[in-house]
Amino acid sequence: MTAAGVHTTCPYCGVGCGIVATPDGRGGAGIAADHDHPANQGRLCSKGAALGETLSLEDRLLHPEIDGRRVSWDVALDTVADGFRRTIAEHGPDAVAFYVSGQLLTEDYYAANKLIKGFLGTANIDTNSRLCMASSVAGHKRAFGSDTVPGRYEDFELADLVVLVGSNLAWCHPVLFQRIEAAKRARPSMKVVVVDPRRTETCDIADLHLALKPGSDVALFNVLLAGLSARGATDGRFVAQHTSGLAEALAVAQATDAAACGLAASDLATFLDWFARSEKAVTLYSQGVNQSSAGVDKVNAIINCHLLTGRIGRAGMGPFSITGQPNAMGGREVGALSNTLAAHMDFGPAEIDRVARFWGAPRMATRPGLKAVELFDAVRAGRIKAVWIMATNPVDSLPDADAVRAALRACDLSIVSEAIRATDTVDACRIRLPALAWAEKDGTVTNSERGISRQRPFLPPPGEAKQDWWILSEVAKRLGYGQAFAWRGVADIFREHAALSAFENAGTRDFDIGDCAALDDAAYDSLRPFTWGGASDKRFFGDGGFFHADRRARFIATTARAPVNAPQAARPMILNTGRVRDQWHTMTRTGKSVRLAGHRPEPTVELHPGDASARGLADGDIAEMSSAWGRSVMRVHASDSVRPGEAFAPMHWTAQVSRAGRINAAVNPAVDPISGQPELKHTPVEIRRLDMRWHGTILARRALMLPEISYWARMQGAGYHAYSVAGEQSFAVAQRMLAAAVRTTNPGPWLVGEKNVAAVISDGRVEAILSLTETHDAGARDRFAPFMALDRLSDAQRDQLLHGGTDMHRGGEICACFGVSCGAVEAAIADGATSLAAIGAQTQAGTSCGSCRPELRALLRKARLAKAA
């Protein structure tokens, strides 16, 4: 902590950026990048920069509840403990389960893992990180004998070739994208290859985009492995001394048909040539690899290429898994996956005994538990009678999400620890325990490069909210295990966690932070970010030293196979899901920010123009996407960024913000047979146009209870809620229904204008605006929003509003950091701005986090093409 503020860590993606939070004394805080943090070095993305806008308490869960009734902490904790005690007594320990989260701090994660695996006697604890990086964990363990990420972020900047596989880094990990972008500007000879079926914003810096057939990553890297071998681009000494299994892996690779990738032979040849010639090569992969029924094989196919060439364990090279959550790695360290134990140990007899002795565990779990998808299948089947969910929203984030909601509602004992009151999972659970949020929590997190950072509180606990480790320890005490959970605070837990990492280790396990076991409270409080496993000039595996018993890495033979559940005649399209630039997970935090709402304000499905046309769909239409598991309703965006026959939809929207827009209700629940990670990138679907007879825009200061209509999406405005709506009723019926909904919560004089515009204006202040049209009016929100910012309308302004809004059309937001619209950027280009620097000088767009720069470049290219024509 300094006079300037509190040094803490961003709660979003796995980059783990340092931030400085300066409380304002009114419940808010100013947020700035930490220039001394090694992960971001003074950079922040749009989401991180907007964190100060997400700290309000109006949507917080502040008191314990049972069946919707407020109760005391003692009653809530007694009920939880009694429920677990009774369930275990009647049905055995495997009838209980925890489902936890990469949003937990390491100390919280450790407490949950210790309680259920060491004292309740079951390994039925899994984490939403199962949806993020479980395939990478399994691939690492098959190849290296341990879940070791061998590289560092600086390797991306030192590499001569960066291969980005299944990663829209520009939007999902913007700070790392900025670091690569800056390195490429400084050293133009650096090559960047993007492997992704979609042409994403990350392709903006790519020298080569390989738009491979979805699910064919194994085939691609098998072809690369065979090609590297044929060209002699191998490190024979490294392979001979430090690996085994090459012959089997190479035989399978040589039998792989390159045509399976759907790529031009010339592009494959270029990729092979660049990889063969680039000693310093990094392959950075993310969810496009992991979220697959063949995810583990994809990971190992990538690692095989690095083992063959010896490009691992040295600066500027290696395979690198980038995680999606801020503490996915911390969860891996404490064993929060159901098939692992704490401190990177597994369920071998010696390791079970070791952990049991260290904990003094009376009922140590002796076998792996259920993984996320099968865990909720067991809840639905009634085999799990009690489930405790912490800091996650599986009713929206898991595949086949409607089945998850039904399972929770039918469960005998469903408990949720959560900071936010209004989530679909909270709505489905009986017992609700108020947890601290990011700004109030104390502990540590580990980022994707094994960097451990402190997360420090800078706001006081609100209401009766408590940190998760405290809630867990109080339940443990009520179950009779108080001595093992008698921590005074997070420093005690961290010291225990560190001590376990070193316990009977002697270099046999990769994870060892035993030096931290002796930290006193003051040293823990002031702990600076550090990377476990060596200094920046040291990498794992540079001289071999893998963690299999023979200390050799394993080549894994990976046979290319099609994704589970192939397209059929009734569902011929392939749905891919993912993230958008300015939103995060299920929007409980980012959805509160006004500036983050403007870039992608509604749930959309991106289709190739040919597929859209074949279905009678145009930009802005409303479409139903259906699969074998469910349906979702979204607005259509026709784009050639997706291949014909494929579709892309973001995963953020929930029933809280768009009831029909929950895409995971339709998503394929197939999983990788080894990792259990779901097939979130490949769902057979059909998409059809819904015949909307009217479209509308509503801006209202108080939230609405909308009637039953086909489509609605809610977004945050500056002091108001904005709704986009559409329906299949008659226009007249829609006018009556929506006017009633608006006036119920926004009372006042109801003024009807022209062009089907009406408004509630009370004492000269606009309380609500309703605009209905027969076709989609994409600019309505931008035209009416300025009136919501006025304290009092003049007569001229009132007339302007009731005649259809302002003439100013912002054209949709492009830069969230400074609220710059597409229209403003297009005006700057028309005024002579011909570069990113010139646009930035005129509008500020692109001068902060840089996430919008790919889109700015696209507008520049569009303008140049228009001028040339």
C-alpha cells in the first residue's frame, strides 16, 4: 500500500494485471494500472479500466437467506452444517459436492479443498475452471508428468514466431495482445500466425491466418510434427536425452490427412516453413483448444511439436496455455479440480497418505470425484443430495444450462455463496450466503505465467458479507473440525498452503513455494508479485528434468477425430461460443458499467452472409438458434469473419439481462473423455428467422417488469436502463403492453408524440421513453440517450424528443475507455485522419487500453477502399 492507493490485482482474466485502487470515501474508488506489476507494466484493458464503475451495492447479496427469508449467520451456518452431516450420515460422503470458481482467492480455494477432501471424505469438488483449462492440465500431466506451464509472458516478446491457437487474444487477453503488438512494431521481422476458424480482431496483427475447419487442430499439429521431422527440423540430442514415445507419435502424425484441416496447401507450407526456421517459437493457446471433446489431444499435439524441436525451457519459446480466469492457476495449485489433490499432487496412494498426514485428515478422499458436467448430472439424478456453489453461475455457464437449473431446483440442499443477489444460480438455490466481492477480499491469486500476486481489500465489507474461507471454516467448526480450520486470517492459510507445497517434496514436484511458509503477517501483507519455479532467466525443462518417474517427457500419439455430435440435416450448422471485448463471464460485474455496455449491447449470433441469406435473415433480424439440448433467441449479425456453415455467439447473456439470450441453454454437453472439459466450441444447430411484427427501444430510470415477448435485452445506461425489444404480437397490442410496463414503474404524465414515440416526463425531467417501429431501428438508443442526461427539458427539446429524437447519430461505441463512437471516428477519418495516431489525436480512441485498435484499423481500411473506388 502507498499514499497513492492500494496495490491489488484485477479480478478478470488470467493475465493477472496489477492495479492501484484509490478509495474516494463514498464507496467508490479510482482505478489505475500498476506500472510496477510484471504482468501488465502499466497497461489495462477496457474492463480493468472500468472497474471503478462496478462497485455499487444496489445488487449485492448482503444478508444470509433461506428460502428467500433473511436469517442470521448462525442459523444459516447451522443449517448448512446440519444438512451436510445428515446427508453424509444417510447417503455417504459422495452424496455431497462443492462447485467452486476461479474467482475465489487461493486461500478460499484451499479451505474448500481441505474441508471436502480431507474432512467430509469425498473429492466431489470441481471448479468452473474445468470449463476453461482442464484439457491443458491433463495435457501437461501426460507430457511433463506435472501440470507445469513452462514459459513466461516475456517469451511472447522475445519470440521470432508467435502462434496463437484458438485465442482471440485482442479481446480476451488484451494486455498480452498489446505486449505482442508492441514487440512486433519494435521488431517487424517477428511473425504472428493465428489459428482460428473465425477471423477475429487478433488477426489484425497476423502475418498468416489459418482458418482451419473447426475441431481439426490435432490434424494440423500432426501435419506440422510430420513435416518438421521430414525436414530434419529436430533437436536430436534433446529428444534422445529427455523424451520418449516419439516413434509412436510420429507414426500417427505421418498417417494424418492434411486435407482434414480445410486449409490451402500453400498456407500449410508457409506455416511449416516458418515454424521450422524459427528457433524462438511460442505457441500460445486458449479456449479454442481446451474447450473440445478432443481438447487433451490438441494440447499434446502442440506440445509434441515443441518437444521434437527442443523448443521448450528457454527464453522466447515453448507451449503456453493462457487461462481465462484470474485464479484458475491458484485453483490448480490447491487441487480444486476433482481429480487432483493440493500442491499439484494426484490420487496416488503415497500422495493421498502424504496430504492426509499433513492435514491430520480423518476422512481423506481416496479417489477422484465427479467433474463439472457429470457432477450436475448427478445432482439431477439425485445421487448428489447436497451441493454448495461458490462464486460462480453454472445455471448460465455450463452447457445444457436449463438442465443445470432444473437440477438445482430439485436438489434437497442447494447452497450458494455469492456476492450478487440477482443471478440465475442464486435464484435456483435455497440457501444464500453473502460473500465479499473483489474490492473487499484479501488473499492471493496466481496468473497464467505462475505469477502470485496479492489481492488486497480497499473497501470495507458491506452488510453481513464474509469472505469464503471464513464461511467454510465456520461450517467446519460446526462439523467438529474446528482445530484444523482455526485460522486467524488469510496469512495463516497461505503459510499452510506454502508448507504443504514443500512437504516431503525434495524436488519431486514442480510446485514448491515452501520459502513462503515462514512469512510473518507483515511480510505477507507487503508481499510483492513473484513467479514460482525460478527467476526470469530460468525456465522449467531447459535441461530436461521432467516430472515423470524417469524424468523424461512423453510424446503422445494423437489420432485426429471429429468432434462429438456432428452436424445433421436438421441441424447443419456448427455453433462456436466465446467472449466479446467489453464483457466478462455472466456480466454480474461488467454489466454494471455504462461504458462497457455500448460496444456489443445485445446478444448476437454472427453468421456468414450466405448462410443468413439462405435463411431469409438480414442484419438486425431476430433469429432462433436451436439444438438437441435447447434454444436461444438473438439478434443477427451477418459477417464474413465466420466460415460458411458456422455461427458464433457470445456466452455472457443471462436471464437477468436477456431471458431468451442464454446461449448455453443450447450448447453441446459432450466432454473430453480425459479432462471432462465440455465441447463449448462445436454444437450442431439450426437457425431460423422469427417473424417479428414490431421492434422497440425503451429507456427507463427504473427497471421494468416486461410482459411475455419473444425477445428482449437489457443494458446499463447513465442513470437509466435501456431495453431492446421485439415481438410477434400485433403492433397495437405491443403498444398497450409496453406502455403499461413502462408506466407501472415509471409513473408520471404520459406524452404521446409522432413516429410511435411516447415518454414519461415529470417536472420537465424524462423518466422513460418508448419508441416502437415495424422494423429494427438500430440508432434509436443513441438518438434518445441524450435526453436522459438532462435535468430539465426545454420546450424545444421536448418537441425534438417526441418527434423522434436528436439528429445526432453516434453510430455505436467503438472505444469503451473514452466513450468514442464509430461515428466520431468516421468523422475524424473524413476530416483527414489517416492513421491510428491521427485518430487518437482527434478522438482519444485507441490511446488507452488499445483493445479497439483492430476495429479502428478496419475503419481506416474501409475508408481507403471507398476512396480508391
